[in-house]
Amino acid sequence: MEKLLVITGTNASGKSGLGIELALKYGAEIVSADSRQVYKGLDLGSGKVTKEEMKGVPHHLLDVAEPGEQFTLVDFQHKAYKAIDDIHARGKKAFLVGGTGLYINSVVDGYNIKEEKPDRERREAVEAMPTEELIEVIRKENPDALSRLDLKNKRRLEREVERILAGDTAARVNTPHYESLVLGVTWPREVLYERIRERLDRRLDEGMIDEVVNLRAAGAPDDFLYGLGLEYRYILMYLRNEFPDFDSFYDKLFMEIRHLAKEQMTWFRKRKDIHWIDMTSDPVSQCEKIIDEYGYN
């Protein structure tokens, strides 16, 4: 199999910049694995790298969908495979860089995903179920699934129950397409939180609220923006006067971004194949050592 280098980590961990520095050294192109950066116009709020920050390194799967358009895990996986295979066909190396754990896993593990349109009535009925009822359905109909599901993630539970009610209880067998080397980046918790605050302040100063104003003016639906979570959800709420003042909005957003970083680490630590990089001590050299020992050249 062709080799794939993966760089992942939490919000504000510096994975994008590290990926670019390594891509420059190894002559690689980057495929983004971020569920919000696929959308055009979602720049500051998603932390999308700028042309200047790319330093000439080609990036793929940025700006491939219109705001409000449905973009599924299947869409991402198909486009990622196509981009990676094209990069390899041109004799280049491919780096998969991003923080959306499900996107990363779908490519690294080679998820076999059934591409089917959801039954709207079934989905609405399932989404109305409380978490306890969802767990009970899974326990009764497909108990083996409980060991691999995050029981606190209601959305994942809902999708599993949808599968069960559709008669699809067979275990999915993954088919990896690539031989993947996975690098993970993060920081000590307090340092990471300070990086999150600094990045939030910078993006607000650069016009992140105006970005949401402009997206709405261009026709992006409020329910789409709300569903994106984090910056887009809370800026939308702020614009709709759902916070008493700016400080209340800021504190809530900062808290939620920190919470996501904790959830991301929980997700990533389930992978036992990640080589963790100490970002406080020459991360580029650490990565080069691992990559060269792996035989990625």
C-alpha cells in the first residue's frame, strides 16, 4: 500500500503549521481533515490556513462545499481518497492534516460506509428518544456495539439505533487503503488553554463576527451556522441577542472551545498507533526522526 502521513491534534495545537513545515521538507501536499474547512467562506471561524501561511504547499479539501450544503462523512472519505490517490499518482507524498477525528479515522482505518439516504421519519423518531432509551435499544438488539460507542455522544447513539431499526446490525469490516503513520500534537493543558485564548482573541480582532454577519447576508441558513457549533453557533447567538453582553458570549465560547479540546484528546487517545509529539521541544526534529525511522522517504 502507498504510505500516508497523518498529523492530528486538538484545536490551537499548531498541527497546521507543523504539517506545512514538514511538507516543505518532504515535498508533500496536504489534504485537510476538518469538517468546517470544507465550506467556502468559513475562514476565521474554522481556523483555515491562509495562502500566505501555506508557504506554497498545495492544500486539498478546502472550500469544496457551499455554506448550507450537506457534506457527509462519505463525501469527505471519497474526496480524500481521490485527492490522496492523485497526489501519489503524481509521485508526491500525501499528508492528511486536521482535527476532525471521525474524518481521520474514516481514511486511516478505511471505514466501509453504506451510502444511503436517511429515512426522515425514522431519524426524527430516533432523535426524539432520550439517551437512556437509545442505549437500551442498542443493548437489546446489538450489544456488541456498546463497547465501541461513546455513550455520552448522543449523535453516535442515534446513528447506531437508526442502523438497527433499518435492519443493519452486521459488524462493519474496515479496509485500509494506505499504510498510515499517525503523529499527534498537543500541549500541557494550561499552555493549550492559553493558546486557545490567544487564538480566539486574534480571530475576533481579525473580524470573525463580521464573517458570520457576511455569511448570513449571503444566504447561509441560521440552522446551518448553529449546527457547525463553537464559533459559528455562539456568534450567531450573540448576533441574535441571546447573550446579555459581549463578555458573557466570550466566556461561553472560550469555555466550549476548551471543552472540545478535551473531547478531542479523549477521542485521539483511543487510537493506540499515535506517536505523540512534545510541542514544547523542537517538534519538527521529533517528527523528522519518527518519519525517517519509519522509512517514509
